[in-house]
Amino acid sequence: MPGAIADEMQAILTDTFVPTKLEIINDSASHAGHSGDDGSGESHFTIVIEATVFEGMTRLARQRAVISALGDIVGQRVHAVAIKASAPAA
């Protein structure tokens, strides 16, 4: 079951990018007891997002766009986020 932060990220990314694909995977359990694990169960995520807005953007630019859209979530409320952002295949 998704948590509050995962739900918030889902809403922000959906509103911002209107993705054709969006998966938010909670990786926190595999990091339990490690650095950055705050015990909330929502400290580490993988985001898989596909959106037409990413067409023509570099991988780094796509990742920066996602991080920017998420505001204070990344680095303050969540310890780590892996981002796999792409444009839909033509």
C-alpha cells in the first residue's frame, strides 16, 4: 500500500508531466538499518516516468526536471530517489 509521500509524489508528477507511464517504487525495505533510513518506511524510492515533455532532453535534464518538480521531497523528506525518465518511443 502506498504511503503519504509516495502518493504526494504521484500527484505532483502526474500534474506536472502528464506522463504516459509512471511507477513509484518504494525501495525503503531494502535499505532498512542503513544510512538514510529514518524508520518511516518512505526513505528510498525509484521513479520510472515516461512523458512527451522529455523529448529532446538529455538524461540529466530529465532527472533535474523531476527533482525540481518534487521540491523539498528529495533530500529533505526522502533520503534517496533513483529516477528513470524517458520520452515515449516514436
